[in-house]
Amino acid sequence: MSVPTPMEGRASGSARVYQTGGDQYIEEHVHHYAPGSAPLFGRHLVAPAEPRRAAPDSVRLPLVGRAPGVLRDRTDIMEHLRTAVAGPGGDIQVLHGMGGCGKTAVAHALFTEAVRDHGRVGLWVNASERVSLRAGMLAVAGDRGATGGELAAAAGGRRAAADLVWHYLDHSAEPWLLVLDNADDPAVLEEGAWLRASPSGTVLVTTRHATSPLWRAPGLSSHRIGVLPLEDATLVLRDLAPEAGTPESARKVARRLGCLPLALTLAGAHLAHQLLESWTMDEYDRRLGEESTSLVDRGGPVTGAAGQSRRLVGRTWQLSLDTLAEGGLPEATALLRLLSFWAADPVPLSLLMPAAQGRVDGLDALDPPLAPDRVEPALRALLDHSLADLVETDGHRCVKAHGVLLDSVAAGVSDAQRTLLAGAAARLLRAALPPEGAASPEARSQVRLLAPHVTGLLHRSHRHGLVTADSVRIASRVARLVYEAGDWTAALALASTAARTAAEHLGDEDPATIEARSGQGPVLFRLGRYAEAARLLRPVHRDALRVLGPHDVRTLDAAYELQRVLHRLGDLEEARTLLETVLDGRRDALGHDHVATLKTRCEMLELRSARNEFDHYVPAAEELVGDCERRLGPEHLVTVWARDALARGLLRSGRGAEAEDLFRRVLAGQRAGYGDDHPLVLGVLIQVSRAQYAQGKWPEAAESAREVAEQRAAILGEDHPETVAARAWYAEVRAEPPGQG
């Protein structure tokens, strides 16, 4: 047995020496305190040492997640980037867009081609934060020839790190492509002067930040990367899961996922790698309606891989929101959560104006609060970080966010916040509506943009049990305004959603439910579905009589809509009985001069015309026109309807020239009140044709009839009763004129 070698040690200050012999491992922690600063009681708490800035495992390979086997679409941008890489150097190319849109996939494809086809040295750096950028760029310098001493000096702060890196990039013997991936905070590049152009190579930056002043530097080209076209999105799913379903099934899934590359990649991976289940594309599409974002993310990595947040749709955008919050804009999160309670369609900026003006309650109770003076900065932040886009729709400036983004944001909201957000979203929608009876064609056009957001609010509220009578009434009102604007198909969809949602959450006998169910009637009537409208309105009228009483204005409204349908079905007696009840009830409840009462008088004249009751018809119509002009004004639509009733009486009385003149005035009034393309305008034009025919103006009558028949077929469809009637009249007018032959 050997004798241990003597060991000696010396300590100074507060340090200690421990001596031992044999095969042992000694680790010493030495803590120095300024005089009087050491803790008096308890254990010494030692702060962890700052982690070393370890170099990346590689800068010659893109250390990213799953790259697509085939890059779909992106043809134009790839051609531009290929030209830059093949050129002499000095270019800086920036790819910006929302998280998950495929910026890194484009960069990866270019990197591969640059190395394989153009003989470039490919260099890839993670620029998502200062530490990874600095470490990656120093590794690039090492790759390009920097010595260990130079790198140590730069790492230790004894030499300008960015200058060292760019010196070796500028003097590289081989041309290169440098990718700075995920540079979502441009300040990280700007503060250290890390972004520079070089004659020796091309720089490609991927970022979510769309509007940084750094991207406006001379010689820099910026390109927006958006979602894929539908057909290319379908091919992405087919690439990943070719056995999961037909192209049409894949197209449905791609459309539901908004053609977002990240969501498509996750969905395809899920379908391709199922073990216990074997869903088809159709089954996946059905389940998306129930689970949405949470289902999509099942296709992500099963282990906690680095950077996993960027690879899941439920988490990737939180990176941007966290950055904004750290930068002093937590309100961006509140605003995006508010947007998530509407639809993924364009949101008119006017819908957010009351929030910015402090005219809507409840926004200060959100977490984080959304103060009026912070709405615009929050909106600009969402635009800057590609979380939303500014678009123009039907002449209105709008903001638009992606549906998968909105769904994932909504999924992360707490129950308490959902209640507050649903209420705020409803109040903003109500504030955006025009006053009752004052909707101009322009206002109705804007209301059509609100319809999908009312539907979105109902769907979100339905999912979380937050449906209220107020939200249902807002939906019913918007459906009515969309109906008045002439978009009857959209109006029916919204009215049906409101009625169905109200019945499920409020019950069949809730007044809001009765109103919503009744609101479907006039839309079905205009769509020519008279029998269906009658089947719907009869029980609605009965329920209104029982729940609200015979004198309630909502009961009278249901009776009014029911009699219109019965009129078209030929049941003129029951229609007359109902209409007389409505007229008496509206006079008692609203007054003789109320717009609803005057409108009922117009309807009574139309019913008299259908029953061939023309005794004293013209004097009654003239009296009604006078009352409407006095009470509502000469341009009001109900006044225009009264003139239409008078013109019909004049035509029936053989006064064709007077009737034609008055019908033309009615036509001008309809166009002013509804807009030139409104379907109801065609109803007046066919009366012009009849008046022309009565005067012997057969060519003019035929031309007017042809226009009505063709436009009704285009707008309403060939099978609509009004189209059939117009075709029949056109055929009659085209026949040999009476007395000729």
C-alpha cells in the first residue's frame, strides 16, 4: 500500500482549504462578501452563475422543426430569392408574416437550393433572442476563419463581436447565404449592428415584425408571406396523409384551417401517424368543429423539443403577445381576445371606434384592461407583429386576423374573462348599428360586414354557455338590416342561427326567442319559400299570442308577416282577417302616424288589389300618400311604397300614362332608398313595363320585361316565383300585340 503524498495549502481572507487523500472529487464554492454585507442568520443564498453562451451545435444546417418535403406555392418569391442568391452578393431579403405561415419553410428551401445548386456556403442562425443570435453569429465567424483567441475576446467583451463576424463574412473565400431565422424583435439585430450587407453573400431574415424601420434600409427587400392558396393547401395535406381521404375531403379541411401552413402540417402529421385510431379527412373535419386548435396541435412533437412553442398553433402566437407585453403593450392581448369573440372576417375599424372613444362600458374590467387611449396603440402593435392585417372591404377599412389564430387565442381565455369579453363584443356590435328606421344604403352595406361577427359571437357564446337575450336581439336586428339590404341568403343564415341558438339557451317561450323565430319569416317570404314560411310563422304567432298577449307589438309583427305569406299562398280571407287585426292593434299601440301603422295601410291596399277591390281605391291611396309625406317625408321608403300602391290603382283605372310617370318616381325612390342593385327595385320595373304595355308602348314594355326577367333569374334563381312570373309576363309582351295580326 503506497503512502499518501503530503499536501499543503494556504488560505487567505474568508477562504478555506480542505485537504484529503485518495481518489476523491473536490468541488469548492467560494463566496466573497463586502464587509458587513454577509447574512447574519440562516444559510447563505447563492445566486446561480450566468449561463455560458454556448455555441449552437451547427450553423451549417437549419436547426428547425419539420420541413415540408415539397414547398407548395411560393413560386414568385422563390424565383426572386433564387435570383438574389445567384447574384454577386450584397442583398438583404426579409420575409415577414404571421407565425405559422411558412417563412422558415421558404428559408429552408432556399438554403437547401443555395448549398446544393449554387455552391453557396449555407449559414443558419437562430435570431429569436440576443443570446442565441450572438452565439450563432460568433460561430459563423469561427466557421469563416476567426481564431479561438479572437472569438474568446469577442465573447468576453474585449472586442466588438459584430465587427469581428462581419469582417470574416466580408473576407470569406466562398460566397454564402446567411439566414437569420425568427428575428421577431428587430431591436435585437439593430442594437448590435448585427444586420449588414456584404459583397460576399446574401442575408435572408425571417420575422413576424412587418413594419420595422430596419426593413426600410437602402438595398433591403421585404416580402410578405401569407397563407397558401386553397389548392396548394389541399396538396400539403395530401402530401402528408395521402391515404386519409379524397382531394375534396382534404380541401374541406384545408379551408376550415384557413390554409395556414403550420396548421396544415400538424393536421397532416396527425392523420398520417395515428396508431389507435384511423380517422379520415371527413372525420377530422367533423372533429375540428368540436375541438379546433386543441385537435390540430395533436400533430405536434410529443416531446418537449426546444422551440416547440413555434410548432404548435395553440402557442406560437403567444410568443408575439409576450413580446408586446414586455414592451409595454399588454393591451394587445386584450384587443386580440376581443377580436376572437367575433369572426375571422374583416372587422370594420368603425366597430372598434366606440372602444377608442370610451363609449362602451366594461373594457376597463378586462385583464389586462383596455383603456380607450390604448386601443389604437394595441391595434397598431397587432398589425406590426403580423397578428392582424389592414384590409379594405366594400370601401370600408377593416382589420383581419386569421381564424386559427383567433380560435387558439379564445381557447386560452379564462371563464371569467369570457363573460366580460362576450358582453363587450355585444355592446360594440350594438353601438355600430344605425338608429331604428334610419338605415341608409351605405349604413346597410356596412351592417352586412357585421353579420359574420354577430354569427361569430353567437357561436363563441354558444360553446361556452354565454348566450343572452341581448346578444340574440342584436343578431335578430342585424339579420333584419341585412335582409333590408337585399342579401336575403345571408340574412336567413343569421336569422336561423339566432333562432336556433336562442331556443337552445333561452327556451322556446322566451320573448327574444319568439322575436328571433319571427325574424326568419320575412326572409323566407322574399326567397319565395312561402309554404315553409307559413309553417314557421303559424306556431310563432300562436306562441306570441300565449306568451306576449294579442296586443304586444311583437305579436302584431308576427301576424303581419304571417298574413303576407298567406296572401302569396292565395288564402286571402285569413290574410285579410290578420291584417285588420294588425292595423287596429298598431293604431292602438303605436298611433295612427307611426311608420308601422302607415306601412300596414300600404299592405292593406296591396291586399285589396289582390282581391280586386278597387272601389274608392285611388282616393284611399291618395290619402295614404299624403299622410306618409306629411308624417315621414317625401323620400321615406314607406312613402315610396304608398306611391307604388297609388300607381297600381291608376293603372287599374286605365290611367296608364299617369301610372307610368308615378312608377318611374317610385323606381327612383326605391333606388335612392335601397341602392340600384336591390332585388325589390325589379318589382317596380315590371310595373313600369305593364304601364307601358297598357299605353301601347310594346317595344319599350318588352325591353323592360326582358330586363326584369333576366335580372330576377340572376339574383333570385330560375325557380323563384317572382322569376317565373317575370318570365311569363315577358313571354306575353313578346307575343303579337293585341289587335295586330
